[in-house]
Amino acid sequence: MTELHVVPGDLLPPQPTGRRHLLSIADLTRDDVERLLATSRSFALSQERDNKKLPTLRGRLVVNMFFESSTRTSSSFELAAKRLSADTLSFKASGSSVDKGESLKDTALTLSAYEPDVIVIRHPQIGAPQLVARATDAHVVNAGDGKHQHPTQALLDLYSIHSTLGRLEGVHVAIVGDVLHSRVARSLVQALRLVGASVTLVGPPPLLPAELAATSYEIDSIAAADVVYVLRMQRERMDEGANYVPSLREYSARWCVTPERLRPGQKVMHPGPMNRGVEIDPRVADSDASLVVDQVRAGLIVRMAVLYDLLTTGPVLVETAMEVA
């Protein structure tokens, strides 16, 4: 992929299609990714106008089901739907019938009674989006399930890299930090390989699953990368009492991305939220090398493209269903 084309013609209202989902990067081909990024670029151009709202999904209903805390993902999905003129319904687990013991399936069936066109779900359990896809007639988008997948984050990261470097083929990305518990890392590794980029995983040995990509335990190895992608410690997904690193102080001393560990021309990314002074130096986070704000901006247009694409084009395969207790 050397060029990011703009989709020609008008972005017309969706036509009826078979029910499709985006549950995993494994659902996508390289052509799917290129189409989504091209559509994203078209939406980016539309957002440069004074009137940023498009009539594309008028009359459609997008339900956002979030069972975990979220700032960037939940707000960008809600705004993406509204920028496309869709109606939105935002569900938060806290304060709902989930507190009274309602199961995920029953919650999904309840919200399905409103006949949503798309359900966006974030859940701490792996396989939750697959369960919702089986229980409802809506298109389902995985906004993060446990430490499994976060496909739209990977797509917005590809968009951000391409927008900055002008290419994806041959780009070298070093992913630094807690890869073991990161759904972002798992999706991004798959996406980068799909478009011809290379990946190196960097961090403490207990936090690097060797089956994902080439690994290094030394922070100096990031020098060879075009992009340094920083991850926080995913404490909420770690087993209780587990000690993956001796201390945050030692982790920061050995693996924090600092100005001294970067070379000129490298770009730095982080999916957020950032723990400044732990995995990333504030001087790096606020530097010209940082693409963090670019990633947030890309999240809006990429999620607009995903919502639009699910209702217009196809097919995208559904990942093998996984049961949720």
C-alpha cells in the first residue's frame, strides 16, 4: 500500500446488505483495510467543511454498549454516528440492570427490541461481541473485548501512520510495554502484518508473548523502528497478586520511552490513557514526534468509515463464535 486513495463519487445512503460484523482484524482482508482507509480519507475531507454533518445514516440507530470505562473509543463512536446523522443510544453498565445481575445476553435482547442497525460493544470478557452478534439482528462492532481484540483502534493506527509517513508497506513498528494483556497490541500486530509492515515487541520478558512477533528485552532495539508504539501496564487485566515486573520504578528505568532513547525522525504513538513518567516521558508525549492527538482525530473518521462500511459493502467474515459465561 503506497497510496491512500479517496473514494470517488458521493457517499450515498446505505443500501440493504447481508448482516456483517467487525469483531476482529482477522475478519478483514488487505482489500478490506484499503477500502476502509480510503473511505476514512473521504470522511476526513468532509470534516474540513463548516458543516461537518452528513445525511448518510439518517434514520439509522447505533447503540453503544460499554461495560468498561472509556473516553476516546466511546466518545468517538458516538460522535461518528452523529456526524453521519444516525440516532444514538448509549448504554453504560454502571447503574443499569447489569448491577442487578442481568446477563449480557438479556441486556443485548433488551436493547435489540429498539431494532438498532449497529451495536458497538466493549466488554471485559473475551467473546462478548460474538455472543451479541448471535443474539441480535444488528451489525456488531467490537470496541474491545478483554485482552483479545480492538480492531477499530488498529485501523485508526494504520491511518495515522500512513497519514504521517505516506506508506504502510515496509514500515517498522516497535511496540513497547505490556503486550501480554493488550488487545490493542494483538489487533495492531495482525493489521501491520496484513499491510506489509514489520513489528518488534519490546519489554519485560513476562509481558511479551513470543508467538505474536519478533521480541526484544532491551529498549535500545527501538532505534531501528520508524514508529515507537507505547503501551501502558494493563493492571485491570492482570491476575490478582501477579508480579510481572519488580516495581514501576524499575519498569520506568528500563523501558520508559524517553527523548534520549529516540532518534531524530522517529514517531511515537500511544492508544491512551497515558501514564506519564511510567511508560512514556512527558517530554516525548508532548513533543513534535508524538502522534497521540493525531490518533484521536483519526479515531473519529475511521469509526465513521466502519459504521458506513458495515451498512454498504461486503462481505466481512464473522470470527468463530466464542461463548461468554
